[in-house]
Amino acid sequence: MKVEEALSVLKKEGYKYTDKREVMLTFFSHENRYRTAKDLLKHMEPNFEGISFDTIYRNLHLFDQLEILESTELNGEKHFRMRCDHHHHHHFICKNCGITKEIHQCPMDDIQDELKGFMIDDHKFEIYGMCPSCQVEAPMY
Amino acid sequence: MKVEEALSVLKKEGYKYTDKREVMLTFFSHENRYRTAKDLLKHMEPNFEGISFDTIYRNLHLFDQLEILESTELNGEKHFRMRCDHHHHHHFICKNCGITKEIHQCPMDDIQDELKGFMIDDHKFEIYGMCPSCQVEAPMY
DNA sequence: TTGTAAATAAGAACAATTCCGTTTTAATTG
DNA sequence: CAATTAAAACGGAATTGTTCTTATTTACAA
């Protein structure tokens, strides 16, 4: 998803434009990987001295809820990335840098009768490891 | 995994037998679902007044590391359950009570070429929702 | 231009988890 | 059986990630 598109989602839903929001969205749009609230804070601080945790978290959750970002939990810390807007898929995630690679295959396709009577409202399929370039830079972690 | 089996793993690995450890393991062996550190603490307190967080967490991690328990992260809180010792599988997890149902199908089986060059060391496939009995007791959550 | 709902700051509060110095205890050894 | 010792547990403080609260500021519609 592009920044302009995200901004128009905000506008359409009645949320206000702020320069902080634009910078946040730009940050994510430039990265093809999962980043934490702390990463975002570090990126914001030079430009917005004294920006509060609250602003960071409130907006991350807003973006997540508006499906501008997608999120996952890794080592007890929430990670966010710009939502991929093409069809449903999953991710390989590099434990080192957070970069992702799409997996165009969903295990739910093959699950029908196994869960009769169970109400399904979500699922998670993620593969963890190290991407090629991190294997070079940091052979062990 | 049974309690006796878990205790023998401990012994084999050179860890000591303590009554607290036995009670912890018995707790998990009686439950077919994911429980939190807090759940375990609540269960321990009546019998072991003043038991410390440290004891709970240290042992949970020890058991996890010895593959006596398996763990997953749900809403920012680690959850543990006795490890299923038959062949590799995944779980449906009830968001309400933590009960699990095995899914005997692993999406990794169909992934070969997609991740050439990526080092894979883990994966997670979980389905979330509500089990039949929770649907009756608590139609909405 | 002004009113108001939304956004933010600043820091307190919170919840889950880990750390640390000390004491106790299970299992080993003399 | 006593002495030893390494592991385990205690008790509470510290840390980390996140949320809440109150007051203040700001975007933007009327």
C-alpha cells in the first residue's frame, strides 16, 4: 500500500491529517519488512522531538485496525509492516532484520472437515529463519 | 507426555527433583490446553505459599527448552501446554479457554523451491477461534 | 473565525517477565 | 551418616513493552 492510498483511507474514515501520521506511513512504505514501535519511535524522534509513546502506539493500532498495516508478534514485541494489498498470503520472516518474503500458499485451503463445529476467525502461518543477506552478514545469532 | 516421563527427562538431564516441579508438571498433564504463567501461579499458590515468579518462569522455560512443554504467544502473553509427543502437527486454539485441537497437516510439506537461499529454522501454523463448548457458554467475546 | 472533536504530550500506571543477592535443599561424596 | 556443593527457590527490585489519564494543542468543518 502506498502512502497516498493510506492517507486517503484515513480521510475517508474521518481521521485527521497530521504530519506525524504522514511520516509514520512514509517510514513503513519505504520498508519491506516488520518493524517495532521502538524502531518507529527512533525514526520519528530526530524530526519530532518529544514525541510520546502514546502517539506511536495509538497510530500503530489505528493503522492496524484500518488495515493499512499488518502486525505480528515476535519475541513478545509487536511488529508492523505496510499491508500487502494483493491477494491473501503468508510470510517468511527473517528473525534478524524482519524482512519478509511472500508465501503464496495458504494451509487453510486444505482444511475443511477437520474443524466441524469450531468457529474459525483467524489463522497464522509464518516461517522464521534468516534471509540470504543476513546469513552473510551475521552467520550466527 | 506423562508426568513420570517428564520427571525422567529432568533426571536424565541432571536436574533435581522437587515437589514444586512435580506439581507443575501434574498441572499441565491434567490440561489439554494452553495455560499462562499466571494460571500456573494461581494453581501453585494454595499449596506453596510465597512461591516466587522466578520459580514459575525459570521452570516453564526449562520445561520448554527440554521439550516437555510447548509454547506459543497469544495477546502478548506466553502460553504453555504439555507437549504432544506423537508426530509433528499444529493446533486450532480456542481464544476463550485455550483448548486445542490437533491439525494433522503441515503446510511446510508443500514448500520447497519458494524459499531457496533462505535458512528456515522454525514455523508456526495456528488457527484461532472458539471451540464448540465455548460457543455455547459465551456466544460473544 | 470560531467551535469542537481529534490528536498529542508527559508521565504515571500496568502487566509480563527477568534479574540479583541470599538462603535453602537435593543429591553426591568422604 | 555427615559434610559438601551445585542447583533451586525466595523475595523483591528492575526492566520492558504497552496502555491510561489529564491537560493542552491542532485540524478542519460550519
